[in-house]
Amino acid sequence: MVTGAGRGIGRAMAEALAGHGASVAVNDIVAERAEETAALINDAGGRAAAFAADVGQHAAVLEMAAAVEKELGPADLLVNNAGIPGSFSAFKFVDSQPSDWEPFLRVNLYGVLHCCHAFAPAMKERGWGRVVTISSEAWRMGTDYGISMYAAGKAGAIGFMRQLASELGHDGVTANCISLGELDNLPLPDDYFARYPVARAGSADDVVALLLYLVSDEAAWMTGQVLPLNGGLS
Ligand SMILES: NC(=O)c1ccc[n+]([C@@H]2O[C@H](COP(=O)([O-])OP(=O)(O)OC[C@H]3O[C@@H](n4cnc5c(N)ncnc54)[C@H](O)[C@@H]3O)[C@@H](O)[C@H]2O)c1
């Protein structure tokens, strides 16, 4: 199961997992995007099905998990990728209202909780599972971009994932986070990346390489970690 896989790195991760033989449940809040990703995978000879749902809605996620299990079987891998990006200058915290905060926490934090609640019990029961949450270096690097609630949601999900790793470690289920610097699908000028030791934006391929390791059998001893993938930024 890859959430938010209708475009961006979610799509790239879904395609890569399918390329390695996984049957992929493609989630997105925008149904057409999920269907397009599933079609790309199926047309390339892989196996995928689309499941439109808002990960910020617990009931919808439970319903989706039941549909996934019926169509593809129980999920062994959960990639929590769906996120509301930290729109630059969304708002400054001191000028904001609680109603401004809600969407960022609902998707970036509660979305992770909902999906783990829906998919992790079956992993625990079968004694094998991999949960990977896509986070952002915004969780620990201060900026003045106006992304305080994005950072709060991402940081909350990290704290949760580390506890989940402890709860499920005895059951063969690992839980890790990939904490990303800025990728090449953001509209940023090239000179922006001069601050990065590896002076370029990250790519979907960079993310896929780490994801494939984290979901492998070989990564059984890697859990509860927050892996920075950021061209050396931190
Ligand atoms: N692109 C970057 O530079 C960058 C940097 C750091 C972290 N990240 C994180 O990586 C993840 C993916 O980023 P991206 O750049 O590919 O984003 P994107 O906006 O291109 O794609 C995200 C997808 O998630 C879907 N989505 C949004 N809300 C959803 C919801 N409530 N339920 C289900 N699907 C939903 C969107 O429809 C979209 O198709 C996000 O969690 C983001 O915070 C990205």
C-alpha cells in the first residue's frame, strides 16, 4: 500500500515496488490520479489496483483497508507518503488561527495514524511487515518559510513511528521514516541548491533506492530510525 501515489514520489515508489514484484494498492485522494498510476503499472506488466480515499478520514481508511485485503490480500508493506506539502509561506504561526493548522495535522499526522491503525494489525498477526513514513527535514530544521504546522505534523508522525517500532519489533514488523530534503518536483531555482553539499535537488530515484532497502528482508534489523536523505543539508 502506497498512499498519495497518484503522482510525485508516491507514484515513483509504487512503480518501483511493482517492478520488484509487489502487487501494489495505489491510494490517492484524487481518484483519477490513483487510477492513472495503477494503469501505468498494469500496462508495464505489473499488478496494481487503485483505491481512492482521504487518509485524513479514519473510517474511509478502514474501508479502504478492507477493500485492499479483498482485492489484493493483506498488505505486507505500508508506505505513508500522502502529505500536504509545506506550501512555502502558507502562513506565519503568530498570524494564524487553529482552523489553519487543522489540515496539516490531519493529513501529515493523523493520516499516518489512520493507515497504521488500519494496516499494521494484519502485519503483526502474520509476523512480517514493513512500515515506511515519508517525512521532511522540516521536522527538525528551522526555516522562516511559514511551514510550522507542516513541521509539527511531520515531527508528530516521527515520534509515533519510533513508538510503533518498539511496539511491533517483536512481531517482525519494522517502522522507519525517510526524512527528505527538497526534491526536483518543487518549483525552486537551481541556485537554491547551492546550500546543499550535493548541490542539486533530490530525485525520485534517490528516494526509491532507500525505500527498496527499508522494505527488504535484509533490513530486518533496521527499525525505529529516521533516515535523513538530503544531499548533506543537515
Ligand atoms: N517533494 C519534496 O520536495 C518533499 C520534501 C520533503 C518531504 N516530502 C514529502 O513527500 C511526500 C510526497 O511528496 P510529493 O512531492 O510527491 O507530493 P505531491 O503533492 O506531488 O503528491 C502527493 C499526493 O498525495 C495526494 N494526497 C494529498 N492529500 C491526500 C490525502 N489526504 N489522502 C490521500 N492522498 C492525498 C495528492 O493528491 C498527491 O497526488 C509528502 O508526504 C511530502 O510531505 C516531499
